[in-house]
Amino acid sequence: MRIVDVREITKPIASPIRNAYIDFSRMTASLVAVVTDVERAGRRVVGYGFNSNGRYGQGGLIRERFRDRILEAPPGSLVDEAAGTLDPHGIWAAMMTNEKPGGHGERSVAVGTLDMAVWDATAKIASKPLFRLLAEREGRAAAPRVFVYAAGGYYYPGRDDAALRAEMRSYLDRGYTVVKMKIGGAPLHEDQRRIEAVLAEIGAQARLAVDANGRFDRETAVAYAEMLRQYPLFWYEEAGDPLDYALQAGLADVYPGPMATGENLFSHQDARNLLRYGGMRPDRDWLQFDCALSYGLVEYLRILDVLGQFGWSPSRCIPHGGHQMSLNIAAGLGLGGNESYPDLFQPYGGFPDGVRVEDGHIVMPELPGIGFEGKSDLIQVMRELAE
């Protein structure tokens, strides 16, 4: 059993949208394939992965550093003989050879992208859905029914409140019970008007989360908190810079409702510092670490271990990114759910064909690996890279 090739291609995921910090007009993503010499059901096993939306492709790092470390490692160090499949932890260790601690920026995304493909291949070789493989390894029961929320509400050129309301209504019509919109890209009074327009549209059918994408300084974050606390929001997300733990901690004094952060923290050390110094409250707040951005599932398991040390349940994690890898982690490891993008970042976002949202939840299909083969538009693009 060997990995015979690792391939990467940078693909556009551009869209005429913006949040409080960036626009997506030139956004790209890396698509990778980990090719093995194993066959299942008459086809060579290939694991696929891609980095999460909102981060640029990592082709340079993948091709120049991490790919060769996998291919040059002793093949036996990459295989779990007892399990009869690949060893993601051994492969992760090979990728991180000669890497200094710290520096959890672009490197963590490159490794996370490859790690996704490795786990996809690992579960395919085992002929199991990844969520069931993970549950078995952790000695727990899988939970195929997963909560999902609809992320959208971006700023579009020339878009008015009526269009925003129509977008949110479309999510309710598709079965979602929680929707999310962007704030911080307009003055506070305009954002308040937009929020009230959405709340009027969704009524009691759903709850609204708002996301500032780390835009605010302390004064602005507090001003928004004082405005937002009058509404029954699902959460107030990422008010300030992700590493400004004092700002995050200070918001708890003025905002009693749930808050969420973590999508821009890329390691278990970052997670530990957030819980030490960020004032996050395990009875109401949410953690959004995204394995595709934070060195992959191998590191995400370390993050979950840190959460346990601080008394947090995995059920308080709802990952960023809207990809099927996090869906499998949620179903296999007992997370609180997952983000989804019903209309954006295609073909990478969304669910396998035939999967529908009902009462804010989906049921995981019984597909080997992550389940990419069940999404016809995505697997076509993936197979063009590998086959």
C-alpha cells in the first residue's frame, strides 16, 4: 500500500461579494489529489481535498514543500498496518518534518488541504464513510443527523434590502432554521436597518446570526454589541481581530447573548489561548475552528483535546467553511453542527446530490470517504485532476 502521487491545481472561486474585510473577486482555492496504488470497486483509490473558502490557493507551499515530503517518506511510515489503511497521523508527521513551531498562517492551510485528501483516501481504503471511521476510532456512536445553518447575507454591488430578504427567505424555503448575514461593511445604522429587515422576513421561522469578520476595534465592537443585544440573535461572530483576546473577553461584559469565533485560529495552541484569555463562555458561546485551515483533522483532534481540558464540549463547535469534511467530523465526533453555503463557492460548497435540509438538519449519506463522489459537479472537477 503506497501513495504514488500528490497533485495540486489552483482553481478560481471568485464571486462579486464582499464581507467587512475582503472582497472575493479574485479568490482562489487549491484542489489536491492523493493517489494510491489501492483499488476498491474496480477503481484506484484517490483521496481529494481543497482548502476552505475565503483563503487563497496554497499551490506553492504544497508543490515545493509538503508534496515531496509525503512522496519521499518511507512508505511503511505512512501506513497503519493493523487497520489496513493509511496512517493520517504518520503522513501529517512527514509533512511537518523540519517545520518550526508557530507560524500558523498559510502553512496551516496547505497542510490542512492535504490532510483532507489523506483522510478521504484512508476511509475509502477502509470502505467506510469517514464519519463512521472516526466514530469507531473514538469509541463512540456516529450521529448521521447534523445541524447546518445557511451562511450568506454578503454585501453585493447595488443590492438593496429587498434582495437580502429574498435571499434569506430562500434559505427558509430550503429547510434551514438558522441563517447568517454579514455586518461591519457598512455604517452601524445601515447594518441595523439590514438586520431588522432580515428579522422581519424570517419572523419566528428561523434565527439570525451576524458576522463582522474581525473588522471592529474595541469601541466599534462594543457599539455594535450594545445595538445587537436588543435582538434575539443566534450569535454575534468575530467582532474583532482573532488574536485580540482582550477585546473578545471585554464583549462579555456588554453582550449577554451567544458569541462565536475561532475560524481564524489555526492550531491547538491558538485554541488554548482563546480559552485562557478570550472570555469565551462554555454555556452559550460557539467555537468555529475549521480543520481545512488549521493543519487538518490531525490537529483538530488536538484542538478537541484542549477543549476538553477547559471543560468545553465538542457540541459547542460549529466549524467554519461549509465543506463536507467538517460535516463528517460533526457526525463522527459529536460536534454541534456545520456551516453551509447553499449558493456560493460552487462546486465546493453544499452537500452530495439528493441530500436535503429538513428542520435545519441533514442526514449523512453512506458514501465511502468524505463523500465527494456523491456530488456530481464536484467529483467531475476532482477526477479531471487525478484521472
